[in-house]
Amino acid sequence: MQIFHRSTNFLAKLSIFGSLFIVAGLAGAAWEIYMSPWTTQVGTPKEQPVPFSHEHHVRGLGLDCRYCHTSVETSAFAGIPPVKTCMTCHSQIWTNAAMLEPVRASYRTGRPIEWTRVHDLPQFVYFNHSIHVNKGIGCASCHGRVDEMPITWQVNSLYMRWCLGCHRDPTPYLRPRDQVFNMEYAPPADQAALGKKLAKEYRLLNTAQMTDCVTCHR
């Protein structure tokens, strides 16, 4: 005696394969969300206590990155400029601008401005600005053209896969040290040869060492 209809086998197979497609679709959707700007915050300007414009200060006024980020060549941390750096100019110009009142208040009270981090790596990741700068990695390679940003935003995901892309082969990104802070620098036609030359000159570690877990996770 046949208990189930003949179509039951077909429906069972269909449900199994359908479940696999549903799981694969959900996994794909989760991956897209994980890599999307909604999660990575790429391209999303962060609201700040003071709407500081790199476009105005860097491109417009010609300030060098190191004028504000004083420790970027010698320290793991690039450094956030103290308010007295801002007041070097703003004690003379725009002295009554309403949007600069938080700067003046900080200078009067000694209470630092609470800036919102734009590039905020997890605490289990060790990143050293100075080693990258001294090995010929330009600011724009990671931070993008900040000289074109009226409000700063993140241009790269900062995910491990993005970091490893460079650590596996940094030669496309290496530049002469005197060009590290040049926002308008463009790689030459012979970048492949230049990158290999600079990698040897800067004594870069080999790929195995640069992709070792302890390089970034200490």
C-alpha cells in the first residue's frame, strides 16, 4: 500500500534544493551588507563638534599634513592637533566666527575638543603610522584625497582583506619619501620597476613576515 503520493519525492528534493538556495542567498546578502558602506562607513562624513575642512586648509591654504599631525613620522599615532595649533591662526582671523566657538571655548578652559574618530580601528589591531610613512606609503593611499574633502570621510573599508592586499604586494603603492605627503602625487608609468626598487631601498620585510598574524595583532 502506497502511503505517500508519488509527487512527495519530487517535493522533498525541491524543498532540499530550495533550502540550499535560500541559505546561499542569505549568506550572499549578509556578505553584501558586511561589505557595504552601511557597515564600513565608507563615504559617510562624520559629524564633528567643529566642521573642519581639509579641502580649505590643505588645498586652499596649502598646509602640510605634518603641521597638524605632528607625530605621524615618529609615532604609531598620527596625532590630533592641540587647540593652540588652531589658535595660531584663529586668534587673528575669523576670531568671532560662531562655528569656531568650540575652539575658543576649548582654548579658554583647557578642555579638549571631543572629535569623532573617522578611521577607527578595533583595539585588537595594531597600526603604526610612522612605519608606513617611512616605508613610502602616501597619506592618500589609505585616507584618500583628504585635500578634496570639505568634511572628512573614510574611503577604504579598513577590513583585514584590504590591508592584506597591500601587505602581500606593496610595490604598487610605494613612492619616494619626499612624495609621501603630496596629495596630488600620481604613480609613474614605470611604477612596477620603481616599486621593486623602493622596496629594496626601504628594506621592506618579505611577504611571509608582513602577512604574519603578529605583525598587526599583538
